[in-house]
Amino acid sequence: MSTLALLVVLLLGLVGLLTVGALGYLAHRSPTLTQPLIVALTGAGVLVAMVAVVVIAAR
């Protein structure tokens, strides 16, 4: 894996973790939206999919 691809994966991971945290906090503050755990896990699944695309594209 090249250095650029590794940097993209690390930055994507950082932004993804912040997004998952924000989604969990938002769902916790507004329980009418949905359960916080489901929202956070969905965000984590999207993060894994984005990282997989970057890793596959780097090969």
C-alpha cells in the first residue's frame, strides 16, 4: 500500500469515527430519531465500506 493510500485511509478513519460519534450523540439527544446504537453501527458500517473501497483502489 502506498503512503498516499495509507494517509487517505487514516484520514478517512478519523473523519469516520468523528461522524459515528456525532451520529450517536445526535440520536442520544433526540431519541425520537432512532436508537443511538443502531445509528452508530450504521455509520460504522459505512465507514468500513469506504475504507474497503480505498484499499481495493490502492492495489
